[in-house]
Amino acid sequence: MDITVQWVRTFWTKESRGGPAATRRNALPAGFPLPDEVPYGSPGASGSFSPPLSSPSSGFAHYVEMAERDGFAPRPMVRNLDEVGLRLRDEGDRLRVLARVEPLCGVPPRRRRPPAVRLLPGQWVRWQLNYRFSSAVGLRDWLYWLDTFNIAYGPRDRDVFLTEPTVLIDERGSLR
């Protein structure tokens, strides 16, 4: 069964914590259209590409990064599934999905986490987690980020993550 993963990561500093900058940041999309093809390495003269994202052999996620330093312009790229903070297990007729919490990120505290989600074919989940991080010696200001994982199980079209998810898990907490 096809498994499609999109990871949207947004970075910001205190400059985008309030007022018009926060309004702009909060209006950023949580999902994007999927590419028709996923580039594999650096394209050669022929512009060759790998199989579609849904190919089980691809092992890639559509990754979109938006950062305050770039004016929150979306920068799409490809990431290996091993780099994505998810545990995915195809159970035959269902897909088990669990988002991992970044190690060394204790803010906000997550004492009780939701259980894994089991998707049926044709369903998809949006899972959101946010973080606050400081340098080890505290020389830099806080860095904040939001991870949004969009995971579809089964056949899908390229605009699937522009629709309402079957399941929404919101683990965003207060970042103060």
C-alpha cells in the first residue's frame, strides 16, 4: 500500500512572536501540493527523476522548510525517511503512525502523549508538534519551530494535504 509523507518545518525567533509578524507566521500553510516527481540526487543532463513519492521503494519524504530568516518562503526538498521524526509501520490493512518528540527538547513539556494513530486506506493524518530551543550556553536567543507531519495511506492525489485531514493530532503547547 502506498505511504506518502510530507514534513513541513517552520523556524522563527522572538522577532516573529507577536504582532504582525506572528500573524503572518500563523497564516503559513500546514500542507502543500505534492511534487509530480521527486528529484534523486543532482539531476543529470537528462533531468532524470526517481519514482513518484508514493512509491514504497522511494524511502523519501517531501520536506518543506519555512524560516523567518528567508521571509518564510517555502523551500521544498527531499529528505530520507530515516530523517523524519515518525514511526511508521504498515500492518497490512492499516498504517500505524506515531510522531517522535525531538530529543533534548523539553519545552513544552509533554507528560502525556497521544497514542499511535492507525490509518485505513484512503485516510491521512496531520500531526503537529512545536518546540523552543536555546544554545547550550545560552549565548543565543530562543529558537522556535513547528513540525507538521502529513501522512497519507493508500491512493492519493497531489493536493491531498490541502484538504481537511481524517485525523488531526495537535501536540502544540505553550512556548512562552
